[in-house]
Amino acid sequence: MPEFTTVHLAILASLFGAGLVLGWWLARNRSAREKLAINAGWQEQLDARQAENDRLVEQNKGLMQQVSDYYASSNDSSNRTRELSVTLRDTLAGREELQRRIRQARENLGLIAEQRDALRQEFEALRADYAAIEDRSAGQERLLEEKDEKIFRLSQQLSDWQSRLAPLVEKFRERDARAAELQAELDRATNRIAELEVLTRPDETRIEPIGKEAVELLRDASNDQYDDTTRQRSAGDDLQQIKGVGPAIEKTLNELGIFRFEQLAGISEYDIDRIAARLRGLRSRIYREDWIGQARALLYSASPDPA
């Protein structure tokens, strides 16, 4: 079923008003024709009366009959006059009804015009909203383009970092393998020193393992401990860079022959026991504060950049 709109209603109202006007016009024409017919009848009656009067003048015999005919004709005219009055009254009532309907139609047209203006305002508001939505869509498209460009730049940076990361990983693996080899060598040297300590008498000089530097010194067969300690201290690292190592602990580590990050990075359980024997509770701190991991990180950061 089609939906009626304001345009359809306006058309129907216009047709209804046109029908009312046409009916009123036809009724008026009918009244005019009836009036003309009445006037013509009256004229005919006057002519008849004049003829009757002439005949009365000429003929006295039929006076009574003519008078009765005149009265009869007068009665007929009165009846027709009353009928015409009733018709005229109905016509006037119909005209008033038509006028009332015309006023109602005008009021309806006014309401339709108001609704049309309201719809036009709503349409303008919708058009403004649509323009605002288009502006917001354009802004969102610009933001999306900026985000895509930023993502593209970040992807390029990520590719650059990935290309630089592979050599760093390879170098770290090489250094880790080298550290494992040095740790194995250090463990063998530590075990050898421990065996020598067992064989040494208490009144003789005590041989203490001091890490890789001690192994190198053993290979050089140096007997001057003072000069060796002085040389290690002059070439040592700042152990206080390790979190948890203060001046007193650094001094103790130096007394035990530990001067460099490389020594802490490859420290053995035997060396940790030696340090814990000098400082109570230090074993747990070494593991809790990850001295070995910190030393390896500092040693790796101090190495030359492969890039």
C-alpha cells in the first residue's frame, strides 16, 4: 500500500476544495436558472392576466370562471413562490456550508505550509549534519594517512634494527663461546691450584687462585707477588659500577686478586667461597644482586661496537 505524504494530502485538499467550489458554482447557476424560470413564469402569468382582463372587458359571461381560474393560478404561483423560497434558503445554507469548508480547507493549507516549513528546516539541519560528518570523515582519513606513514617509518626502523641485530647476536655468541672456553680453562687452573694448596704445608706460602690473571701469571712463572698485584690494580676496572659493590667490598675483592669485570664474569664456586669466607653473608648477595650478570653486561658494553 503506497504511503501518503504531505504532497498527496495537499493534492487531495486542493481537489476537495475545487470540488466544493465547483458544486457551489453549479448550485448558483441552478438558482439563477430557476430565478429566470420564475421571472419568465411571472411574465407569462402577467400576460395571461392581461389577456384575462381583456377577455373580462370583452366578455362578462365568463367572469366568474376566469376569476376562479385566476385564484387557482394565484395559488399555484404562491406555492411555487414558497417552493422557490425554500430552495433559496437551502441554497444559502449550502453556500454557508461551502464557505465553512473553504475556511477549513484554508486552515488545512496553512497547517500543510507549516509542516512543509518544518520539513524544510529539518532537511537543512540534516544537510548541515551530513556536511559535518563529511568533514569529520576527511579528518579521520588524514589521521589514518598519518598513522600509516608513521607505521611505515617504524617498520623501516625495525628493519634497520633487525639488520644490525644479527651481527650483534653473532658477536655475542662468539664472545659467549670464548667466555665458556676461558671459564673451562679457569676451572682447570682453579682445580690445579686447589691440588697445589692441598700439597702445600701450612708454614709455606699459600697459593690462591685469582682467575684468568693468575693463570697468565702462572704461565709467565712470575714470583714477585707485589709487582703482579700492582700491575693488576693499575689495569683493573671500577668494580663499584656493579650494584651492591661498595668501596669496602671492592677493597676486599682487590685483596683477593679480583680487579676486572672479566674476573667476576667468569668467577667460580671456589672463588665465591673464598670471598664469602672474608665477608659473612656475601654468597647470597652475589647471587641475589647478580654480580656475575652485571659484570658480563659491563664487559659486553665496554667492548667495541661491531656496527
